[in-house]
Amino acid sequence: MISVTVIMLDREFFLGFIKIHILFHASQAPISGKEIAEELSRHGYILSPGTLYPTLHRLSEQGYLQRTSKVVGGKVRKYYTVTEAGKKALKEAKEKIKILVEEVME
Ligand SMILES: [Zn+2]
């Protein structure tokens, strides 16, 4: 029971980090959900598809990400790219991260 609560709390707690990470990679090149999941796990964020896809969906609905479809090996894959609003949010987040890092990493 307790461990379930901890996982839920962590997920919510780190969701902002995860969103910024997604926006960052989507600003570098169009990225698929699978690639995002791999990249996040490389940094220690293990996300279930039940968390990742609703997050991507929300970021798209809120206008931060643009979804496009591409056929890869006969399969339709969704790719995500950052929008102008997403770039702006990312720029703002970077400034806030810098200030936060300077303070907490002293
Ligand atoms: Zn990364």
C-alpha cells in the first residue's frame, strides 16, 4: 500500500521535469513516443505507457507539441515536434532551472 503511494507521489513530483525533458527533445528533432520513453529511462525516469501517452496528449492539447504521423516500416508512427508556444515554455523553463540549480546546488 505504502509503496504504491510513493510511486504515485514521485510521478506527480517529477512530472514537470519529464515535461521539460520531452519539450527539449521535441525541440531537437521530431521524436516518437517510444524514443521519448527510451530517452527518459536513460535518465532514470521509468514511465508506463499509461503515464507517458496521456502526458504527450496533454502537451499536444495545450499547444506545446505538434503531432505528426509518419509511416515507418509499414507502420504509422506518431512523432512529436515542439510548437512556438512549446519553444517559449522551454526557454522560460531553462531560465527557471538555471536559477533553481544555482540555489539548490550551492
Ligand atoms: Zn534527454
